[in-house]
Amino acid sequence: MLIILKTILIFLLTNFGNGIFASKLLKIKSQSFTIISLLGILSTTFLQTILAFFLPLNSYIEIAFLISGVIGILLFFKKRDFSYLEFRKNINCWFYFFIVLILLVGSFSPYLYDHYSYYLPTITFLKEVGFVKGISNLDLLLGQSSFWHIYQAGFSNLTDGFLRVNVYLLALFLIYIYERKQWVLLLFIPFFLIFIQQPSPDLPTFIIALIVLNELLINPDRKLLLYLSIFVFCIKPTMFWLPLLIVLESFSRKNFKCQMLIPILAFGTLFLFKNIWLFGFPVFPVSIIDFNLPWKPSQEILTYSSQIGLMKSYDMHYSYQQIKDFNLLERMHHWFTIGWKSVFNFGIILSVLILGFLAFRRKEKFYILLFICVLLKFILIIIFSAQYRFFIDIYLVVLFLIFKSVSQQKSVFTAIITSVFVSVIFMFPGFVQKFNVGKKMTGFSWYQLYKPKENNLVNFNSEYKIGNLNFHVPKYPFQKDFFPSLNIYDLKLYDYYGIFPQYFDKDVQKGFYQRKLTEEEKIQLKEIISETEKYNPKVP
């Protein structure tokens, strides 16, 4: 907890300092400590993304951003404008209670499988080599490289080696709540606690979306909110509805200015170039607008990815062919009857209906436009991959609008009780593990008071070579410790389709592409798979 506290303090100072620079450069006037800090994160990530095309996000780059943050802090103290810190007057004992709780829950070991199979490998390759052309040919997920993981990679050498940036973000969200005295937002903290053990890109999208939504109701500066909403989109493209809402709302108020096109073009161009360089297409993982680039993934892998996306809509209960054979009524029926997760499917329908009711009843442009944007997202997600996790932000928006008038006393009391409950689950996870949930949760250890807990699994790796690609194969498939790595599932996928990643040249600097395996290489790959399967890792 002490190490995490140190990390939080460094982030608070660095991001606020860099935010001071960003606000002056962008001519944004805000007296909010949180908003300025988010501008610091946004501007830092923008520059890190540009640098990653040319350099690894190593300790030298991290030191440069730390120094710029310190300079920004010095300018802040020189100006002596302490209005940014007015939130301190609202702080009470419960603020410190939530801070301690956030530190405690954030000190538990990462438990989401995505941390080991996606977050950690992404951050590792960004630290070691920066952007690699066609990285998705090695592992399709690496082609996503969310802006949030770019930001985390840039501060994972010195500041945050345990990858607990989400703990800082939740602490910043708590500051925002006390800054704006919007106590209903405390109700979301218990839910957000489950995301802070790992650098999940979901948490920043949820938090910033709620902040933007709240600011829309009280802040007339649409340019500022557009910057934040575009940043959310770059973290997770399924959040496209948020910048769309800002643009439509600005048009409805007749205060849309051409200057607002600058962040759209700047971030949009960078987002597209990043995806084209890493994935071969403008938007991950959709293979539309094909430039026929030599580093785009093979059609077999792209088809496999789209099929998996459709199957996940039904929680993998049906094969791709079975789903294709469903008529419309059968698709709807099976989507609502796939087990306990179908509760969330009913929930999203209910959420959209509630938003529609609010828009119809209030007849305010804001609610009407919000409903239109959310409905558009709902339709597009249903078409491509109707997984409940893509709709969580909509649940949060609806809950915020329903309960935004709840009193401070009720909000604080409810948030305390539910946050303590979540903390107890992390300390004693045996109960939830009986329901096949949180299998990687490990309970509390006293040393967490000093440093965060990590997965102590010793993962042996073997090194192989096929063609010109040297790669590691972890015996525990969900933990890729080295770059480049291919686990047993990657190998079986490439064996099935008879393709394999290769370097364009002799090393990683020139990027990856995929080619057909020769007969000799097919035999070699099967031998590697057979050798790896001997270890028979217990897949959780």
C-alpha cells in the first residue's frame, strides 16, 4: 500500500503539472484539479503515442515526462493560483476512508485473465520496442494497443512498475467527487474497485464518461469535454457515442466552432495511423477499408476473429454455423437464454428503454441526443458482437441519471457498505470462487501493507524458431512473460490454418507478416505443440 501511495502521489503531481502546460497550450480555462490532471494524461498519451512510432517507451521517455510535470508544478506555485485546490475544503473523514480502501483493494494481485494474456504483453512490447509494424500478425490482440496501455507503458519503468495506474485514476475520481460535491458518484466506487488491480482500459472509459456526462450538465466549455471524450474513444472505440454526443449537443446549442475540429482531426489521425501500423486496418478489429498492406493479418485469422466475436455474443454456447443458421427470432431467443449472463442482456434492453422514457418525458435536447447516441451504439454492437461487457458504460450512464438526485447521506452510507463488502471479497475470495468467479484471487497477505501482491506463479518458457522467427512458448498459457511469445492456443490456431508469423527482415524492428507454412515447418510446429502439451498446464 505504501508503494502504491508513492505511485499515486507521483502521478498526481506529474499529471497536474503536465496538465498546466496542456491547458495553456490548448487555451482551456478550468479551475478543476481533476480536469487539469486529465488534460495532463491526455496530452502525455498523445505525445507517447507519437514517440512510440520511433522509440520504445523506456525510462528515458518516462523521465522526460516526469521532468516536464515538475516544471509545470513549479509554474503553478510561481503563479500562486491555488483555486485548483479548493476541493480540500470539502474533504472529510470519509474521503480518507475511501482512499485507504482504494489502496487496500488495489494492493491485491491481478486476477483478470486479460491482464496476463493482453495487458501485460502489450505493455511489455511497448516498453521494449515501441510500435511494431504488423504486430497483430504475431498476436492479434497486440494490434489493439489501447491508448491507456500506451500511457501505462510510458510510466511502468520507474513510477509504476506494478502497473497500478488504475488505483491512481480511482483516487482522482474521488477527488473529482469532492471537488464537484457530486456525492451520487460515490455509488460507483464499489464497482470500480474490481478494476484497479490491473491496468484495465475499461476503468478510464467509465470514469471519464461519467465525468464528461456530469460536466455536460454544469460546464459550458464544450471544447474541453470534446478533448476528453475523444480520448475515451481512443482508449476504447466502442465509446464513440460520447464524442458524437458532444458534437451533436454543440450543434443543437449553435456553439459548435471550427476550432473543435482540431482535436477530432489530431486524435483521429493518430488513432487511425496507429491502427494501420499495428493491425493493417483503420479500426481494430474490423477489417474494413482494406489498403491491401503487406502486414495485414491473413484472411483466415480475420475470419476466425469475426466468428469468435459472434460466438461470444452467445457466451460460446453455440458454434458459428449454428448461429448463422438461426433466424431472427431464434437469435433473439437464444441471446436472452444463454445462462446467468442473459440477465445483463435484459439489463441493456431495459437501460435503452429507460433512456428513451427520460428523453420522451423531459423533452430536453440533452436527453434526446443522449438517447439517439446510445441507441446507435446499441444497434452497431448488436450487429457486430453483442457481448454484455460492451454495454457496461450504458448501464452506468442510466444509473447516474436515475440516482443523481440522491442525498449525500444516502450516497455515502451506501458506498461505504458496498465498498467494504467488495473489500471483504478480495480478502476472503473463497466464497465467490465456489461460483467459478475470480479463480486467480489469492486473499490478503500482510506484506500488502508495503507493496502490492503479484502472481507468484513460476512460468517456465522454452525458446523455438520457425522460419526466421525466434519466439518463446510459456508453459502456463495465460502468462506471456517475454516478447515475442506464443502460447499453446496461438500455436494450435496457426497449426489449424497452416500459417505462421515471420519477421520482414531479421529482427522485430522491420515488423511482422504471416505466410503459409512449408511441410517441414508444419511438422516442426506439431512437435512444438506436442512438447508443450506434455506439461499439461491446468487451465483455470
